[in-house]
Amino acid sequence: MNRIPVINMTATGNNITRLRINAGLTVKDLQDIFGFSTPQAIYKWQRGTALPTVDNLVVLAAVFGVKIDDILIFQIEQQLRIPA
């Protein structure tokens, strides 16, 4: 059995919030950077009810000065059975 990583959405959301605060940015700042008309997507990311798209992860990584892997929080909890 192989173990595969799964993104922990809640922990990733908490991490996005922490990185935003450490960067000295507000939700409104991120909203303006992304050109979103409302901040709802950012709040969903921070709550862990949605994940940023890959292109938005690239922007977040650049804005926060980190790698994408530093934004996403993984856990190993699923097992994949590969038939012999």
C-alpha cells in the first residue's frame, strides 16, 4: 500500500492567514492585488472552505515571498492500493 498526501484545507487556510499577517497585508490588500470585486474568495481560503487556484497560489507565493509548498499544508491519511 502506498500512502498519498492530502491537502489539509483548514490548516492551509490558517497558514494563508498567518502568512498574510506576517507580510503586513490586510484582506483588502489581497483583494486589490488579485483584482477581486469582493473579498469572499480570500475569506474562503482563510477558513479552509476553498483552495486558491494554481495561478492564485503562484501569486500568493510571490506576494508572501515563499514557495507554493510553504503555503499548502499536507497530511498523509489516505492509502492507495495498487493491484499486483
